[in-house]
Amino acid sequence: MRTGGGLALTVREACIAAGLTFCLGFAHAQGDVRVVINDDAVTIKADNTSVRSVLEELSRQASLIVMSQESLDELVTLDIDQRTLPAAIRHLLRHKSFMLHQPRPVSIGEPHDTTPYSKIWIFSEESDGSQNTWMTQFTARQYPAANSEMIDYQILASSDRGRDREEAMYGFGEIGSGGGIEYLQEGLSDPEERVREAAIESLADLGGTESVKALSIALNDPEASVRVDAVDALGEIGGKDTLKLLQGAMADENHMVREAAAEWLTELAWMHD
């Protein structure tokens, strides 16, 4: 809520289990860091303060949800004056890998309680899967869970870590919305095989014409095992367009792909008798 051209400070403490239980504490951020937001301009003064503390204070004043795979305990000294939120965050996290999502402005007449928060994902450079995730979040105003999840998976789909992209591919399938089709299509050309396999599985779950079109790409995957997965996915979806693609897979150079296609053609023919 804005007052007098600035942004009113609302303090709400929330404990959220996200791999690591983390509690927002107002006193933790006071004294070491000062954040002022006025007419969308951000000023940050911090003296030997942890990156995490700065982000906590930003989350309180800028409706910013922070999700991090790092503890962010390293200390920083900052003097950022009248910068936009993205510019301030870029300066704060200049040595980190992150992605910031900012929602569109609220239209006139649109309910304010459906406006999403800005969200930032901070990725770890480690790749052994041992990192926990901590998260800051207000409880006063939430936007629809489906939209929130879609944004999270879109961010993960852009990660430089294969397991994040794999999780995103499965996530798009779990949401059950066609909005993730384009990301699943991109996932079919991912350099990591497990990401491509996850995309195929989600396309099978979603079904429909668009999924069938996307899976036709996977029939040309360099790995025979992935092409077998694509044949199985097409068989699960079924339909006339699927039959044509399965017939084409009968000419595949790999016998496992040909056998899978033959089995599905037999089963689908029996189902339509």
C-alpha cells in the first residue's frame, strides 16, 4: 500500500518450510541495513551486512519474494541511491546467477489483491543437489497458485542446471495447462537427455494436438532411448495424427524404436476395431 508517494512498510512474519525452515525477523534486518523505496526508486545503505539481510528488507518493502539455493551469508557494504529495483538487485547480486520476474502493472479497475509479487530465484553454482532452499514471502496477499507455480517453473526452465530444468519439465505437466507447451517444446532440444525425457513425459500427460506436434520433433532425437519414449508418449495420446507418426517411426534405424512403434500400432488398431 502506497502512502504519501512512498511505499508503506508492512511487517509480517512467516515461517515457510522449503527445504530449510526460515523465519523472517524484523529485528534481524534493522541497524545494519536501511532500505527506502519512493516512487519506485530504491535506495539501499548497508554496512557490513549479509546479502540475505538486504534481501529480507527488500522483500518487506518491495513485495519481493526471494527463493535462494544459497544461504547468502556473505557480507556486503552498499551505497545504492535512487535506482530501479532490477538495477539495485543486479548490483547486489552481481556475482550471483539469478533471475528476476516482475509482474505487469495493475490495470484500472483490476482487483489489487490479485496482483502478483515480484519474484527472484537465486541459483547455486554447486551441482551436487545438497543445497536447501530458503524463501521469504508475505501472507497478506496471494495470487492464484497456478500462476505462481507457472512462474516458478518458467524460471527453473531457464536455469543453467540440468536438474532444475528437469524439474520444470515435470512441473509443466503437473500444472496441466497448455501454457507450458512452448517450454516443453524447448525442453525437447535440451542438451541433457533426462530433461528431454521429462518433457516427453509431460507432453504425454497433457495430450492434445499441440503435444502431438511437439512429440514429432522428439522422433528425430539423436538418442534411441528418447525416441522410444516419444513413441510411447504418442501411443498413450492416440488419435489419427499419432498413427501417422507411429507409422513413420517404423522406418527408424533402431530396432527398439521400430518394435515400440509396431506394438503401439497393433494396440491402437485393436482399440479402434
